[in-house]
Amino acid sequence: MQLSEEKRYRLLVDAIVDYAIYMLDPDGMVSSWNSGAQRSKGYTAEEIIGKHFSSFYLEEDRLAGKPEEGLLRARTEGRFDTEGWRVRKDGTRYWASVVIDPVWDDDGTLVGYAKVTRDMTAQQQGKDLLRKSEEQFRILVQGVADYALYMLDTQGLVSSWNSGAQRIKGYTADEIIGRHFSTFYTPEDRANHEPERAMRISVETGRYEKEGWRVRKDGSTFWAHVILDRILDGEGKHIGFAKITRDITDKRDADMALVEAREALFQSQKLEAVGQLTGGVAHDFNNLLMAILSSLELLDSHCRDDPRALSLLANATAGAQRGAALTQRMLAFARKQELKPTRVDVRELVRGISNLLQRSAGPTVTIDTLFPLHINDVLVDGNQLELALLNLVMNARDSMSEGGRIIIATRPETIQHEPHRTGLPAGHYICLAVSDEGHGMDTQTLQRAMEPFFTTKGVGKGTGLGLSMVHGLAEQSGGRLVMHSAVGRGTTAEIWLPMAPLQVESTMEAAQLPSEPAASVVPSEALTVLVVDDDPLIAMTMNAVLSNMGHQSLEAHSGRRALELLESCGHVDVVITDYAMPGMTGIQFAERVKERWPTLPVILASGFAEVPEDFAIDIFRLPKPYGRAELKRALEQATR
């Protein structure tokens, strides 16, 4: 059976279920209805044909004249399409895509409208979800204040900007969007084409990550951690970059401070280990020098008639004395020298030796001083500080081969919290600084500058103990030697010393003289002296020296044996004891002696300053190495 064209058209339209296709008359009344219209809107043909199509609109849209506007625009413009909410028969809403076309007959008379509506609710919900997701992501990105999150196009121009970027870099979105991201780089990095290199690596590998200096709007710099990710579209085409920048200046400073603290600790531990070794070597060397110097003094009386022997003897004595001076510097580095701390006005001390310093520096060097009008005293051994200052000036002079200027300056310093860059505890200090205009030191040399016997002056031009002695003095005085230097920029050596309290009594000096003279000891030309030393060579030499001086001597190599001798020998006028002995130290031995024989004088002979300062007994001090004259003076003082 042949179907008419109208019949075929109606069957085709009714077969379409995804689109509502229907006709309106010129007044907007529904005049036809397909199965797709019934499916999407819920009305049957009998229910809707003859009713106005505004039934599908929301109440507010009907009141606003939206249905009439759609027909008018279709009629005048030839077509009207829109999207919006529509209403089904059951009152539910759906999002519709609507097209209205006017229908004209052959003579141009409007016969109605063809209307096609499609339910786009699912697609709209997807768009809404996408839009909501994008909005949430935008809010998230904008809410991140600790990171600069922004986009770049393929040329490196800024295309988006979050609040974190504004906080970190200082630019508002209006100020920076459209500008090249190289704006944030330092002039040196721009000259080295670092921005272009970052983009190239990101394009080639997908990601670029680095730390470096970046520049804010106000010109200040900050240390940044930067990530630049390549962005590809769905087809794999490069469309731009995602950039993340974080200000990690505080973290970098903290890391550097930790590294410096670890390095300072390492240097301190290294110097401590070297100091212990040096102190032990100096102690043993002191004992050898004692034997050498004492023996040379004894030989002196036997060589009076032999000029050549006397000359050789004088040379040997001079060499031994130089060795004694060397051990004193080694003990100074090891912080085991004997100090006599007193209140010292650093300004007056420098002025008092200014002529000596200038003569030592030579005519090509100018020494200037910079002192505040008032500065507190420090607690230090003044003689040792003078020697330390002379060492620093000599070092400064040697670093300026063509002459120059040396500045000696003082300033007060207060350390409020630990840790401090000097490693010193909290307190009040005076910093005595010696600065020169010399060639300076590189990092490796600076790290070793305070090690004993390390020198840059060449063979025969220095012992390498000058800075070591200054370091030991500062440490033993409760301060620190701090060195600053760079190649071509000179060197500054700072001696940090604690300020002296209002009332200071040197415990070293107090220990040197007993509070009351020893009783029941009658001085005589010949004394009985007990020598206590764990080194047989020293004890034997001491016995020879005492015998040569007309005294009688007894010898013991330990504190325990010395106590046994005192119990058995009957009478001893004075005891001379070493400090560092195994089993029983010289102080412990002296305390035992004072408990049993309270009036027996004890002389402590030692090159160490490790002797405790808080012992409660009366005791005399005799620094090692000592000669015949020092020994005689100590005996006279002890038996007075």
C-alpha cells in the first residue's frame, strides 16, 4: 500500500522520541503533538492540543512575557532558539533546548510555528557540576595563601593569579596578568636566560623544579622553591604551564643556621681534640725541659774556666728557653696555661702598649684605634691579653706586604639567647677586634687558622702558634676568638671577653699566697725537701739541683709513696709536688698532707692551669718549667 507524503511525514515525526516536535497556530495554541513531546512533557495529544504553549513555562517566565517574546522573535527574525527551565505535566522542571521556526504559506501568510524542544537536563546537570567543580577549584586556588599558584601561556605570559601569588610577590592580578613571568627573576638570572631554560626543560620533560632567588614587586628578594609543569589539552597539544612558587626564605635561613651550627660544633670538637693532644705533648715536653734546663744550670758552675763550653752551654740554654716559650703557647691553645685574671680596662691596656705595637708593625703600617667613650672592664690576664694583641697585630702586618692600615676597636656586646653565632652563652661581653687590609684567607684556610702549627707565612717565618695562643686565652677566660676573612677583603680577629663583675678577686692569685704563714718552720740555710713527681727524670734532676743549692732532698714517684716517707723519715721542711700524677693528684696529696701535718708547707709545681681553683688548703704555686732562681724564691716564700 502506497503511503501519502503527509502520512510518511507524520510517521517520521511520531517515531522521534528524544525530541518534542509539535506545531503551534499563529496564536501559540498547540495544533499537533508527537510521541517525543508526550514523553518529555507528560501530556497526551488529547490533553494538550488546543491549549496555549505557555503551559510549559515557569510561572515567573509567563508573567515576564517570555512565551510571547519567543513567538515575536521567531516571526520577526526568522528563528528563535534558547535554553531554559520548562515544566512537565506533573509540575517537575527540566532544562530544555528550544527552537521556534515560523511557518509561512505560499502567499507569505503566517500559518503557525514549528517548535522543537529537547530535554537537556542531564547535560545541564553535567555543566552545573563542572561549573561548580571549577568554582570550587577556583576558590581553593584563591584560598591558598602560602603558595603562589598561577598559569602561564605557551609564551610565558601570566594568565591567572591567586591570592598567594599576590601575597608573596606583591603584584595584584591587574598588575601582572599579561606580563612575562621573567619579571620575578633577578637581573643576573634574566641575563643568563634562566626563564627560557625553565620553560624549555618543562616542555621537554614535563616538569621543571629548582630553588633560587626571586624578586618581589618592591625589589626585595626571597628564596623560592619553584615548580613549572607543562599543561596539555585532551589531544596532547601544549597549551601552557602551571607554576607553583613557595617562599622558603625562613627555611633556608634555618637550614643555613643549622649547617653553620654543625660546622661550628665540628670545628669546636676538632680544636678540642687537638687541644687535648697539644696539652699532653706540652706537659711531657715541659718535664723534659725541666730536666734540660736544670741540668744546664748545674753544668754552668763546672764550665767557668772553659769559654767554649760556656758558649755551647749558653746556646743550649737559649734553645731550651725557646722550647719553654713554645710549650707555653701550646698550653695556651690547650687552655692549660696559668692565668692571673684581674679587672682590665681594655682601652687603657691598648693605649699602654700602643708604642710597642706601632714599632712591631713597622713604618709602612698605620695603627688606628676606635674606642667608645666608656666601656666596661673585662676579666682577663692582662699580660696574656697584651701578648695576644701583639700576636694579632703581627699577623695583620704580615698579611700586608706593601703596608696598610690596622684598626683596633672595642665594642660592648650582649648575647640574650642561645645559640649565638659565636657559640657563647647569654651574657655581657666586650669585643676587642683587630682588622687589617691584607690579602685575607679563603674558607679552607680560615677553618684551619687556629690549629696549632698551621701557618701560611712560609718556612721559618712563623711557628703557627700565634692564633692558637689567642684562641686558648679567649676560651680559658670564658670568651671566644672569632675570625672573619675573605680573599682580597682583609681579616678581622675578634676576641670576645666577658665583662668583669663589680667585685673581682683572682682565685689564682688568692691561691698563690696562703692566708696565714705556715707555722713551726724555721728557715735555715739547709732544708729537707721532699720531691714528689711521677717522672723519675724530673725527680732525679730536682734532687741534684737541691743538693747543689745546699739542701737535702727525698724522692717519691707517687703521692702514696710520699705519704709513707713523711710517716717514716721524721722531719721534712717543705714538700714540692707535681700536679698531674696517676692514682693521686698533687692537690689530693696536698690535702692529705694538710690533714696529717697542717703546718707543713706544700709547693705545687705544674705547667698546667687545670689545678682546681676552689681547694680550701693553703698552697704555693711554682710554674713549670722553672729554673734555679724560681725554685729558690719559692722555697724562701714557703719557709718564711
